Amino acid sequence: MSTHQVADLRPDHWPEVARIYAEGLATRNATFETDVPSWERWDSRHLNEHRFVALREGEVVGWVAVVPISDRGVYSGVVENSVYVAESARGQGVGRRLLERLVASTEAAGVWTIQTGIFPENEASIRLHEQVGYEIVGRRKRLGKLHGVWRDVLLLERRSDVVE
């Protein structure tokens, strides 16, 4: 297994992050999105302090980031994560290391819930999230169409162990 370093995601990582995102889009099992956004759009939505890349010999092989789920104060400690791993690095522990770093970062910042939505067909992503403490809390039936097909989405949550 290769050694992967986890580091803060910087603007100069964007071309590689976008390439990995595009690989995920091509599977049609990663997201309802159909196009990779511009750096400016992506950057404006994702929280600066909770975005990381996995590096193998200086090359980005995965990324993780979060968006706030709402601007309402009551939800200030709830975020939604995205995690993507390059096709060439899947099954090597990259996603787990990224999610573990994300959990540590968000808990240190007082985030009490990380949630994510995953297509039921994306079994690898479901297993990955469960390995770091997420659990399936519901199924949203026919939530949206992707390429003309209605898709269900499983809602997974990870609650902080440090919630008072």
C-alpha cells in the first residue's frame, strides 16, 4: 500500500481536484451534479477550514470538503461532506484517511453532525463512511433525476462523540 499524506486543500490543487471530481461524475453514482464547477463557485460554497487533499508523491489522489447545510444559527454545527478518490487510488485507504482528518477537524471546531447523501448503488462509499462512524438514518426516495432516471439517496450521519 502506498503512503498518502493528508494536507490542506489549496487553490493550486484545483486542477487535480477537478479531475478527480470529473472521474466521480463519470461513474453516475457519485452526485446529482453533471458538470465540475469552476474553482470560484466551488471555493465559495465549501468551508475553508475543513477541506483536505490526499497526496501520493506530490500528486493529489483524493479530496474531502464540507458545506454548511443551512445559514440558520441552529444548524451551525451541521455540515455535509463530499469525498472523492482518484480511480487509480481507490481501495488503498485514501478515503478513510481523508474522512478521519475531516472528523478530527470538524470536531475540533465544534461541529456535532456531519451528514452526507449517497446513492444506494454506491456501496463502496457507504462502506467507507460506515467505517468512520457514519450510520444510515434514512432513505430519500426518488429525490431527484440524474440523466432522466429517478434516484434514491441514503442519508448518513456521523454524530460527534464530544457533543454535550
